[in-house]
Amino acid sequence: MFNEYMHLIDGQSERDTDAYVSENHPFEDFKERVLYFDTLGRTINNQISKVVQLGMYELHCDDLILNLYRKTDSLRERVLQKMSHDHQGINNKLCERYKEISSVALTSPNNTAELVDLREKVAHIESNVLVELEQELNQAAKRLVFLSDFCQFTTSEMKLNTKTFQWHAKMPSIFDEHRNIIQGKTSEYQKGLKLKRERFQEELDSYSNQVEEFFTYGNVDELPKYLKKAQGLKTKLEIAEDKIKHFNMEEKAFEWELTNYPTLGDTQEKLAPFVRLYEISMDFMDKQKTWFESPMGTHHPADIEKQVEDSLKTVSKLEKDFSDIPAAKTLVVDVRSKIEDFKDKMPIIKTLGNPSLRERHWELVSNTVGFPVKGGSETNLYKILDMGLDEYVKKFEKISETATKEHNLEKSMEFMVEEWSDKEFDITSYGETGTYTLAATDDIQSLLDDHIVKTQTMRGSPYIKPFEEQIAKWEEQLLMLQEIMDEWLKVQGTWLYFEPIFSSPDIMSQMPEEGRRFTTVDKNWRDIMKAAIVDKHVLAVLDIDRILEKLKKSSELLDLINKGLYDYLEKKRLFFPRFFFVSNAQLLEILSETKEPSRVARYLNKIFEGINALEFNDDQEITHIKSYTGEVISLTKNVSTAKARGQVDRWLADLDKQMKESLQKEFKMALSNYLDKSMKDWVDNLPSQIVTCGLQATWTAELQKVSVHSAMLLFVISLSWLAKIYLKIS
């Protein structure tokens, strides 16, 4: 009877409920759980019999039913506590949101921008946010109705419930108060805007009057004062532009017509040429002071001349703009006069202000004028003019020109050295030899050729004397580098050709003298590359000990090796003429296969046109030869490669001899079997070369039986013989 309530008795319902209320679930889910426990409790209390008859006994269940009922009541209360706690939390959040809305709506804006922003915010709240809050308040009311049926709220909870619904009721009055604030502030700021616009117009009028004062300024000595005042007024006009933007923003907010202020544009237009005149004039004055006081050569004459010409051009144009303003025109004329006066000093600046002048050139200047003149920080344009050196300009021009050309040569030489400073060789590892080779030297050789030509051209210049020793040493380095590069690449090309050849012990044993020479070359090569890989900079090779001497010695040895190799190969070809059919590289590879005769097979088709492969027995003896088509001929006598003791040419010569003898034997056997077998069997069982020779020999023998003069008979016999062959084959 109590089986269906075991979950209450064994505590499973308590554990499930504790887990359930620790999680977040919708209010409706909690509501179903409360109703479930409420129904379950009433069922237990009302429908279960309190007394059960068991024969002569009665089982009283009052205590058990009471305990089960209390458990359902306890479980229901746990869920209700969770629901009430969540309900109060949601109410608190609703109150906070209403409070925040109230705070925003009752804010007093400090300016028009804040007023516009506040108005838009509150409008959004009324049309959107309040609708959402009202929906949430309806849900709160439903929760409150349900909870009121099952639990009793505390005083603080009741106050919170009341406060939540009171906030909504207070909203209309809060928005009414907000509208009063907005209306009052709008009126206040509109009055303020009108007043500010009136004052601003007065401010603009005062700026316009200030511009008129510039029409009376004409003293060149007062230029700093004029510039400061003009720049100050320019700044004020820029601030006025920002004010107009702000006024227009407020006017737009109040839905007024936007106000234009033409006075501002007119004032700025009038002021602009004066500001330009003062700025250009003062810029020149400041630079002129710097040019006079700086040591000669600090500023390049070309830069000074350009700035003087630009200033003169601009001032001359402004002179036309101020033609109707006497005072300003006088000022422009004075400024132009100062610029022209300074321009007259450009010849002495171009000569003695040349940055290329060195101490030796100042000695020439001193000799020219007859008294000592020093360059450097002690000499500026003021001192030059005080000494009256501008009278010697014509004589100084030659000195300055010489200094410039010498300096250009010096810079060219420095540039060449700089170009080589980061130029490096591309050195790559060469296979598994443990050494390296040069790669991609075209750009280095191109640069080297270009610099040698430039250096030799510079040496021929009449202005190279101060650097003659330096340029001669540089040329020597470049020529040395060129010679090293030529020898290096020459040796590398030949070394790369011989390295795989002399890496074969067989070749070394067959050419002992050349092998010793190559060992010397190889050691030199590895030493040079080992040093080069340490510092890859191109010019660093000049410091490698005896590099050119080693390369030249290696080149001589390689020439001797090449000659010895040629003689060796020629000797082998004369002994075995079929070697003339293969290249030097192929022949060397063939001769190096002293221990593995089978590897020579890949060159057989070049030595013996009809042989494609060889068959060896266990004793490395050649027993058969094969053609491309798979035809096999057994040698009459095996060719022993071991007896040749590594001399490939000797066993190849034996093979040549045995090939001929074997073919002769096969041919003789074919002729003797010709009449005994059918033509088809005869052709099928013989190599094609033997078949061809046999047919030709048989045909020739038949013809010899006929008189040479019986031409018609000869023709008939030929046709008859061919028909016979055809019939035998078919």
C-alpha cells in the first residue's frame, strides 16, 4: 500500500528537491512542483486508510501517514522558499530600474546638448522601456497571487511587493515633472542662446575692427609684434568658427533657422594676406639670422639659395596684393629689399660656404687674400663680410669648384666601399663531400667590373690628387679580387668535373700520378672554402692566406691532370677502339667499374650496338649476350672478368672476340640446318641477324649456279626462290 510513497520514506524526494531548488528554473516549473507536493499531501492525508485489518489484528497507520504528510509539506515549503526568494530578487531589480529611470528623468541638464540628449532618452523610455517594465510587472503580479495562496510574506517582503507596484504608479507624475524641467531649461537656454549670439556678433565686429589696424602697419622692425598680433587674431577667429558650429547645433535643437555670420568669413579673408606676409617675412628674417651666425658650410648653399628665391617670389606676389594699401606695401617693399640684399651675398656663400671646403682649401683662400683665413666654427658670414672677402669671389670660385669635385670623388669612393661592406658570397654545401662551392656570382662580378671601370676613371681625374694613394690602394684591391674570382671560378669548374672521377679508388689506382696531383688540388680547395665560409663577405677573401697563389697552383695542377687524363683515355681507346663511341665522362665511369662488371651493362648499347645486356655466372664470367628483342646467344667460351684484374678494356676486348666467334658458330649451324627444317621452324628458332645472313648466303649460292648472262632465267629463279621461301615460312 505504501510502495508508491517509498521515495518519501527513503529520502529520495528530499535529495531530488534539494538538487532541483539549487538550479535555476522558470517560475511555472516551480509552480508545478509545488502543486504536485500539495496534491500528494492531500492524497496521503485523505485517501489512505488509517487502520488496516490484518486478520485478528489491526494495523494503525496514523503516525506514518502524519509523517509522510509532513514530508510533502516540508518539500513544498522548500520549493516555495526558492520561489519567494527569486520573486523578491526580481522585484528588487524592477525597483532599481524604476529608480534609475526616475533619476534620469528628473536630471537637470547643464546645457543645450545635455537637454537634447535627455529629451531623447526619456522619449525612448516612455515608448519602449516602460512597456517592457509593465509586462514584467504583470508577471510579478501573477507570481504574487500564486505565492499568497501558499505562504505568508514577512513585513519587509510585503513592503517590497507594495513598493514595486507603487513605482509604476508614480511614473506619470515623474514624467510630468521631467517635462516641466525640460520646458524650464529650454526657455532658459533659448534666452541664453539669444544673448550669446548678440555678444558674439559684437565680438566679430571687434575682430573686424582689429583687422583694419593691420592696414596701417608698415614698420619692418615691428614685424615680430605684427606677426604675434596677427596669429593671435587668427586663433580667435578659428575659435569663433567652433562657436558658430555650437550655436547652429543649439538652433537646430530648438528648431530655429540657422544663423549665418558673414562677418567672420570677411574678417578671415582680410586677415589671411597679412598673416601670410608676416609669417613669410619673419621666417626669412629668422633664417637670415641663422645663416649669418652659423659657421660657414653648416647650411648647403643650394638650400639657402632655394629658400631665398622662394621667399622673394612669394613677397613679390604679395607686393601686388597690397598695391592699394600704402603702409602694407611699404612693409612688403622693405622686406623684399632685405631679401634682395641677402641674395647679393649668395656668390660668397656659394664659394666659402661650400661644405666641401677642407683645411687645404682654406690655405688656398689665405694665400689668395694674403692673410690667414680659417674655416670651421670660428668663421661665419658676418666675419667673412667684415674681412672684405666678398671682393675675391671670382678667385674663390675656382677653389670652391675644385673642392666640390674633390668631394664628389671622395663620396664616390666611399659609396663604392659601402656597397661592398654587406656584399657576401653565396656559398652552398656540395653534396656529401664535406666542402662547399660558390653559387650565383654574376651580381658580384658585374659590380666588380663596374667598380674597376669607375675606379680607373677616377684615377684619371685631375682632382684625385688628395686621394691618390687611397684610390690606388682601392684599385689594387679590386684588381686582386678580380684575379682571385677568375682563378676561383676556373678552378671550381674543373674541380667539380674531376671530383667525382678521382673519388673512385679504381681511377686513383689506374692514374696514380694524376691522383696525387688531384689530392693536392682538393686539399687547397677545401682549405680555401673552409676559410671563406667563416666570413662570407666578398672583400674578406683578400685576407685569406696565399689564396691567389693556391688557386694558381691548383689551376696548373688541374691542367696537368687534364692532359694526363686525356692521354690515359686515348691509350684506352687505341687498345679498344669501340671506346671511341662513348664520351670521356662515360668512358671514365666504365673504366671505374673494376669490381662490378655488371654496371657496365648500361653502356653496352653504345659500345656494341646489338647487345642490350649480359648474363653472368657465379664466377662473374659472361656466358650469354642479349639483344633488345630478348634474343639470347650463348658464347662459345665464357669471358672471365676476374682474369682481367679490373681492366675493363681487356675483358670488353675478349667479349668482342667471343661475340664474333659465337655469331660465326651460330651462322654455320643455321646453314647446316637450313634444308633439314621447315622454313617457319628455322626462322623461329634463330636470332634475326642469323636468319638475315643465312637467307642472303643461300640466295647468293643459288644465283652462282646460273650463268651471269642468262638475265631472264636469273630473274625467274629469283622469283622462284623467293616464292619457295614464302611457302616454307607460311
